[in-house]
Amino acid sequence: MSKPLDGIKIIDFTHVQAGPACTQMLAWFGADVIKVERPGSGDVTRSQLRDIPDVDALYFTMLNSNKKSLTLDTKKPEGKEVLEKLIKESDVLVENFGPGALDRMGFTWERINELNPKMIVASVKGFSDGHHYEDLKVYENVAQCAGGAASTTGFWDGPPTVSAAALGDTNTGMHLAIGILTALIGREKTGKGQKVAVSMQDSVLNLCRVKLRDQQRLDRIGYLEEYPQYPHGKFSDVVPRGGNAGGGGQPGWVLKCKGWETDPNAYIYFTIQGHAWAPICKALGKEEWIEDKAYNTAAARQDKIFDIFAVIERWLKDKTKFEAVDILRKFDIPCSPVMSMKEIAADPSLRASGTITEVDHKARGKYLTVGSPIKFSETTVEITGSPLLGEHTDEVLASLGYNPDQVAALHLAQAV
């Protein structure tokens, strides 16, 4: 069965996480992604955080499935010649080099456009072009701080906190994938390629728009009624950290369940939505709260919200997080167990849906990876193992018209 991106050839000049996450998703959907790597070493994540000596690390395998690996020294004339041929036959070039690296390599936008006017050049940036920090090197946590996420994460009596979720890296890759697909559709109409760029700062900020919303509300009225600081605490002139409060005006909190003394994840997240107030009261055996004017509106509950959470927590003390959610979901109450990575890895529903999948690797054997979060009615997304360094070099060179003698000569030239 053909896949939606069959026939799209992508030169993947990315490394670490943001760019590889983007190109991996496009490879899942059928694009022919050729990962160009430095001979002898390749993507730095091949050796970072290894759990098996001399075998590609999970950091690499989980971000580079379904791709081909081409080793190429683009500093040498022979490597530049191969890249020129590859550009002429490809649709997209994705890169996350430092500013000006492609230009110094001899592949400016003008040169690429000359070789292939239909080429789309997609770039991951730390900051947008023209930003006063555009020359600053950016990693995950730097992006979270620059994009506003860290300043609003954590508890009000503690420092800014970064998230373990890849808000700067993988999130930027997903934004870039959207940009690439949009440019490909645009090319169908215009016949022309274009440059696409996504900055890590911008991508984090895009996920923080509700906090920008709150800043404007705070500027106008001086308080934020859905934050735990209201009505007893004080507000400064910046959006405060809200702990585990809900971000959309629905009070929520992480609450202890049976076993929390020994299990750091024996908790649930419990949300008190207005329409669910009566079911919540029934589930807790507190029916008298349903009509009580001290409790029956969100405004009335706000000043005693932590007292309410304390009542819920007492109800939870003899129930595991899974037992609690099984009871509460019957009342249509928004809640979830706090899932550990160990529990997620073994979750049968995630295995069945392909969100967690086991794949084969030529050197490490079987390993778990994250599958496509996007599900289709007609398209099956198959996840294959990541490539060994240079595994497809001869295949790619042959597809570009190199005969065996020329391939051998190229290997020799790059080894010198």
C-alpha cells in the first residue's frame, strides 16, 4: 500500500533531536529520508547516553527510525559533488546547523535554488532571523526559558522549572514538519520551492499562549482568579507559577492515592469542572454540597478549593490511582492516573494502538520506541529500526548513477 509521502525525497542534515524528530515523522508517513552523516562518527546522539557499549544509543534509535544513512564528507570536492547531485533529485533539505554553516559549506540558498528551483530548505533555529539572540546556541532547556515556559512552571515559592517534555526540541520538530508539508502543498500551486524556518523560542511560546493570555488579563485587572494565589495570596505584575493548577480556568490538582508513601507516582490528577460538580459530590458522598451556595458555583468554591481537594484526598487514601480513576470515570469526572514511564512502556492500550512499539535493530536487537501519535483511517504507519552509520551509502550513490568503481573511489577519497 502506498503511503501519503511516497515519492518525496528528503535530505536530512539534522542532528540531536529537533530536526531528527521532524524528519522521522515524515519518514513514517512514506518520505524517503536520507540522513547525511559525518564519516566515522555520525550524529552525536549515536554515542550519547549509551546503555550498550559500541552500539547506537537509544537517543539516536528513537529519533531516526525509517531513515537511510549516507556518510558524506561535504568538506571535500567529492562529497560536494554527491550533495549537488542529491539536491537536484530531492524535494526537501532539512538542517539544524549553526547560523551560516550551509553558506560556508558552499550551499547558499541561491546556490541550492540554482541547482533545484523546486527545493524546499527547512531550518531549525534557536531564535528567529533578526532576533538579537540569533547567534546564541540553544538547547532544550534554553528554549523553554526563552519561550516563557519555565517562568510559569513550578511552585510559587520556588524557582522557575523546566519540563521533562521536549517543548524546545521535539515540539519544534513537529512545527517544522507542518511547515514542510505546507511548503510542499504550496509548491504544487506555484512550482517553486521556498525556505521554511522554525525557531525553538517561537515553538515554545506557541505552546504557552494561555500564559500570554493570562499576562494580558493580569495587566488589566491585577489578579487571576483561577490561580491558587486567589483570593488569599498576592499577585505581582507578572504571571505567577501555579503549581499543578489547571491552565484553562478549571481547578485541578495532583492528589495522593493509596501507596504514595513508597510509590512516587501513586497520584491522580483531579479536575473540578463546573458541569461535573454534582457528579463529583455524588462520587465523594457529599451530596449536600450540590445545592449549598457556599460550594455550588466556581466562584464560591475558589476560596476553599484546597479544602475541597483535602476532602477528595481523604476519599482517595484507600484506593490505588487506577481504582480511583475506574470509579471516577463512571461519573464523567476529568481525571487521570499519574503514569510513570515504566507503566507507559507496559501499557496494553498504547501497545495495541502502536503509540508504543517494539522494533528490531541490527546491532541492539529489540527496543521500544514511540510510534506515530497521529492515527489514520486508511494509512498504516509502520515503524522500522534506525539505520547503522553509513548503512545505505552505496545504495544512495548507486541511485545517483555512481558505478561500483566510482563508489569505491569515493569511499577512498573520504577516508584520506
